[in-house]
Amino acid sequence: MATLSTDVLVIGGGATGAGVAWDASLRGYDVVLVDRADLAEGTSGRFHGLLHSGGRYAVKDPDAARECIHENRILRKIAADCVEDIGGFFVTTPYDDPAYADKFANGCRDTGVDCEEIEPAVALREEPRLNPGISRVFRVPDANIDVWKTVWALARGAQQRGARILPYHAVVAIHRSGDVITGARVRGHATGEELDIEARVTVNASGAWAGQIADMAGIEGVRVLPGRGIMIAMNHRMVNTCINRCQMPTDGDIIVPMRTVCIIGTTDEHTEDPDDHHVPPNEVDRMLDDGEKLVPGFRQARALRVWTGVRPLFEDAKASDTQTRDVTRAHALLDHAERDGVQGFVTITGGKLTTFRLMAEDTMTAVSRHMGDERPCTTKTEPLPGSEDGATYMLGERLERKEKNLVDEQIICECELVPRWKLEESIRRRATTNLDDIRRLLRLGMGPCQGGFCIYRATGILHGLDGLSAEQADKSLLEFLEERWKGTWPILYGDQLRQARLDEWIFQGVLDVEHLPLSLPEAVAT
Amino acid sequence: MRGELHYDAVVIGGGTAGMVAGARLAEGGARVCVLAKGVGSTHLAPGTIDVLGYAPERVTAPLVALGDLVAARPDHPYALLGADAVVESARWLQARVESGPLPGYRYVGDLERNHLFPTAVGALRPSALVPETMAHGDGESLERMCVVGTRALRDFHPALCAANLGREGIAARWVEAEIEVDKADQNALGLARRFDDPAWRAAFAGRLALKLQADESVGLPAMLGIRDPHGAWADLEHRLGRPVFEIPTLPPSVPGMRLYEILRAALRGAGGRLVLGAEVVSAQRAGSRVTSVATRAAGHDAAYAAPWFVHAAGGLGSGAIELDSDWVTHDRVLGLPLRGVPGPDEPRFLPDYRAEQPMSRVGVAVDAQLRAEGAENVLVAGAALPGAISWREGSGEGIALASGSRAAQLVLSAGGAHAEAA
């Protein structure tokens, strides 16, 4: 069996784990990061994309609000290319308690969240689709953040400093020698081969799965309470500002414009299983109704895709099992040397995407102390690869580039303006045959047609580039179609159902992919 | 409103079913108007005439399998139409193709036996009748072939096509042909226009010939001419000295657009009228009869009155039938009762992509004479009919042809009496 040796083994390739890998590599440690799936395929990649200003927590959780605004200001600089400065409104709709608005303003003042009250008429001029019945509006520095881009920038930055990033490597055992954790054994998804990784310190950054990893290390009582929430992407930016209901945080109270779409979130249901991704129909209806309260006509727009994310929340004595939103969103760093007398192992979980850098900093400060050399953190000021110029992302960057290259640049995904060269470069760099990996990287197939036109093209290009067998290419295509269906069937109505029908015509009719040789042995029941 | 326009029959929908119904009504002497929101299924489908491809196993003899299907599924449109109607309407279509606006172009094959033709991904797909430009792609007689693509066309990937055909036992290799373009995002239609130009074609053939090996047929994406496909295809076969055939790919479908031109010429040649961009937005009724429909077209609204209407506006795919966000399914065209809609407590879709989806067979409820439930002078044709999953069955054109033809016959045989009564 092959063996790797490293200073820090990070388990979990979400924003926190990738942040730890980046922080550790900047401190000069040797790092290996493993994830059972693709990077940011779990909770990180399944949220609404909001880079919090802190306003959401200003009343309920002032410490979280302070952390958010602090990190918001840092990420705008170090991850500028991943952040779009859309700004945010907190609006009092006719459905909200009008008394909350003053509490909100006070909370923002006390926690240092920049907040300016503006006239509803001004807000409605900026966002004409907002509910005209809004009575108060506060402007805050919300932004959106492309989490896949961020996580890959973190991973790439770490790689440039020698880190080894191993997506699709699942932990099968944690190595423990007496009271010392010495690393882990992982299994590669593609090859099935196992690999032993020896590490001076192992960081459990597996989020909602942290309890499972701690169990493997023989550490008891790390209990993460998974809170499952659904999000729905609508087919265009119905608003260009992040819109929050000015009320105590609840379900369906945020709409985040994200690239070419906008995302409404979220629900919050207790679940036992962090891999629970089912979408209850009543939650879809609730989300659409909540959207209607913020943007009248929301239900008439086209929903593109629905997904669930599972928040890793720590149990708190104040909260019952069924009310996960009341559990603190602050992160938890468990130093198992102090907690359990087990050396070489720390767990970082809880928290929120906006504070991933801080979580990584705290983690690596503890790890560095254990290493005995207390190296300083530099992630507050070191820009991620791609963000060196400090310019935030502008919607329209892709279109601007395309307009300059009408003759030379072939577009493969029209919805998201993904050019052929970019697709080819990404396939080569990632060395992946999974079109869903490419989707996360480039947003390929994430627009209104959900891959109807681009996925045949991308399959052809994937096959041509890699000397991939036709059988593998067919498998990639079919897996993409099945994966897409999981995210679309619960929200198929109106024009998106028409689109789904057109896509069925293309794949099942024109291309007849279901009768490719040997790929689908079972016949389709009719 | 500019006042009502009066016709003997108004057909709603400009896909295959609506155009066939309109053309056959016009040929039968009716004053007919086809109202279409836009072009229909023709531009999306491969341009083949598929009667029954899967039931659910691959079908070799479509007419025989059609009989078995009808016995097993009495709610299927073919149960109302019968095999004879399919045969008759396919003959009619072949005749219209041959007398149509594309000189020399024709459909070949017969309904007794499906043949297998390559798709752009390299699957073999069963069809009964195909344009002559595809005929040499018959998978059973193909031995050695070369799939020819061009980087200029992102909608066709010859290496993948050839590799999958190889897995089907066909000795297929692939080459890329150079085509210079003035913009990077070409589709098959843009390239098809070039194949109409004999000089351009000759140069293309000259370059391609250098890359070919002896004794191999040539498969190209379906783009061999839009105005003169017979000329383009025959010329390429002649210049390359070997069988050449088209392989259908992503929309817009060039062979489908040819079929649309043929049907439009048949309609107009017989005196029928086609109004594009005319979405039906409301209908007037008198009891159980629809008396007129209103359209909203660019610039003005118009109303069309007739003793007979043919609803050939399609199903969920065209938007004629809609599932709205309150999960109510309705006919947006005439508000007619539907069949095949899952009950309020039943699932509409299932998590398994490959499963038969409960919403798949939704359509406008009809009686045995294609008459819409609750509207005695409305006949239903094509994808608006309930009971078929045409994209999986490979039955779309068979149903469209037979039901469009049947609707026309029913109007023609009964319409005179009604017109007099009115």
C-alpha cells in the first residue's frame, strides 16, 4: 500500500477544510487534504451563496454578527474574484413585525454592521420587483460568493505551496496509537486503491459528518445536529440586491442574486442523516410562497433547480432536537488533547461559510501550538490565486469576453457562456471524467436548459480530449442526466417543465442515449 | 379587434400534426387557416418518420408491434387511429415530399420494417421512413464507415459517434473536415446553407476526399443543404464516389425544417393559410361548441370563427398544456378537459430519471372520433392527444400524421352539414 507522510492531514474539502489547507500551507506546513467526494460537494456547495454582512444575526446572535462583518471585509479583498458586491437590503414587508426594524438598527449599530436606513421609494427604484408594501428598508454590505470558485482557489493556492489535494478519497480508518492519532487510511473512488497517510496532526473538518469521523477515531460525544434546508434557484436575477426579510431569522427569508440566477433559501428541518437530500413537496411550496411575499409574481417565474444543504450545528442545552435554527451558528473547535486526552487530532465544525477563514485560522493556530512552533497566520492579507488585483467579480465579465471573441471563441454552454477553451482547460486541469465536477467548476449546465444543449457537446469534448473510452463518456453523460433530474423533478412546472420535455426529446428521442450499447441493461418500463 | 375572419376549419398548431391536418383539409376543399404560436416539433425532431421504435423493447416490425401495443394500452392514440391510418397518411406524406418544393428529395423505407440509423452520440435508433439523405446510414448494411465532423459545429462530435458505433459492431473511424466560419457559434442550419452552393460543395468534397479510405461510407451531421438537399447529397455521393448519409443531431434540425417547408408548401399550394406568431389566447363558446378563437399577434388581435377546430397545439412540451406552480394542469389553448393527470395525492414525477413519469401521458381528453370532451366541434391531433410517450416510444410522427389526417377526414366528411346548419 502506498504511504504519504505530512505535517497536517485535513479531512473534508469544504470551505473550512480548504481554508485550513490554505492557512496551513501559508504557515509553511506540509498538507494533505482528502474528501470523500469532490471539493465543496457537501454543505459548502449547497448553500445560497450569501456572504453575510452580519445583519441577519445583529439581534439574535451579536457575536456571530461581529464575526460576519469582520470576515466579510476580509473576503472582499482576499477572495475578490469570487465575490460580487451586490449589497443587501433588509426590508419590512407587510408580513413582518414592524417593531423588529428598530431592534435591527440598534443591533447593527452595536455589532458594527454597516447599516443605513433608506426610503422604501429609493429601494423600490433600485429593485422595482420588490413588494411595494415594504415599510422600512436598511442597506447593508451583503455580497454573494461563488463557493466553488473560492474553494478551488484555496486548494490551488495550497497546491502551489506543495499541498496535495485528493478529492474522491474517502477515509476508511483513522490510525490511532494509544492516545495519539497518527493519520488515516483513505480509498480512492476511481481506482478503489487504498492509501495510508501519516500526519503529525489530523484536522477533522468534515462538517456535518464530523461526528462520524470522530467516531472512527474512537472519540465519543462529538454530536453534530444536522439541519437540512432546501434552496431553489430561479432562472434569472429577479433582484440585483440581496433581499432579506427584516424579522427574526426564519425560513424562506433571503433571496440572493447569484451569477445569472437568484436563489431563495431556506428551510430548516432536523434530520438524523447528513446525507439526507430529499426535497419534501410542501417545503417547495413554502419557499415559493415566501418568495411571493418579497417579490410578487415569484411563483410565475421559472424555477431551475432545487437542492438541500445540511448545516453542521452543535447541540446546545437551550435547543430541542427539532428546532435546529436556535442552536448557535458559531463554530466549535474541539482540541481533543484537552477534551479527550487524545493527541494529534482536532475537530472544527459548526459555523457558516462567511466565517470559514476565521475557523481555519483558529484551527491552525491551535495546531501550530501543538506543533510547538506557533507560526503566525497570514490569511487576512494574502490574496487567493485569481484575486491578486483585488477587483471583485462583475456580472457580465463572461459576456464582455465573448463579445471580444465572436469569431474565435466557441461557446459550449450558452446559458452560462462557457467557452470551449475554458472547458478543455478545466477538463485537463481537473483530470476528471465527471461532468458534474465540471459543472461546479464552470457553472456548465446550470442555466435555464440545465444541460439540454451543452452536455452532449461537453461529452464529445471530454471524450475527444482524454482518449476516454466511449463507454466511460456515455457513463459520464448518463450520470449527469440522472444527477440533474434529482435537482429538477420536484420543481418542474410552467416553462421549466417545457424545458425538461425538450431535453427529454433531445436525449431520449434525437440522441437515443438510453439505447447506447450496454450502458443501460434494464429496459425502460412503459 | 379587426372583426372576425371566417373559415371552414381552423387548425391550432404548426407542428407536423397541425400542418398535415391543414394541408389535407385544404386539399379536400375546405377554407382552412392554421394558427401557430411558432414553428413546432419539426424543427426539434430528427426529420425521420417514426411509427413505433420501442414497445418497450426495440421494434422491428412497427405495424405488427402497433397492434400489440393497442391491445395492451387501449388508452394509446394508436388505439383510436389504427395501423391503416398510419399507412395511408405516410403514403400521402411521401407523395407530398415528392411533389414538394425540394426537387428530387424523397423519403424512403416502408412501415413494415424499421431500420436502425446512427444518432449523433452513436446510438442506433429505429425509424420506419427516413429522408433519402439518411438512408445509407442503415446500421444493418453498414460495414465500414467514416464519421465526418467539423470543429466548426459544436453540435456534432464524430469521435464519440464513431466509438459508440464501433461498440455496435460497425467498423467506424472518424475525421474532421476543415470548414472556415465567420463566427464561432455555428449550428447545422448555417452550414446547411453552404451545402446548397455547388461551388462550395465541390471544394468541400475535394478536401474531404483526401482524408477518406477506400470502401468506406461517409456519415455527416444532418446539414447537407436546406433548399436543395437532394442535389447536395447526390452531388457529394458522386464526387466522393461512395455512399453518403446524414446523421441527425441537436436542434435546430435541418431535415425537420425541410419537412416543415414541404408541409407548408402542401398547405399553401392547396389554398390554405398559415399565420405564424398567432398564439390563441381565448375562445368563444356557444354551449358545447367553440365558435371562434382569438389570437394575439404582433400589432393586433384577431378572431377566427369556424364550424370546426383542430387542436394540434401539442402537449406539455409546447406549453399548450401547462402544469402551473399551484400544481394545476390545464389546456391553455381552449381550456378543455384533460386525461392522464395524476390525482392530487399522487406523484407527478418520480425521483428515478429512467422511470416512466406519471405526467408523461397527459393530453386533451377525446372520444373515439378524436372529438374533445366537452367541445363537440373540436378534434384533437398530435402531441395534444393523451396516452403516448412519443419521445421514448419513437411514435411521434406516426401519431401526428395519422391523427392530423384523421381529423381532416372527419371535418371534411361532417363539416359540410355543420357549415350549412350554421
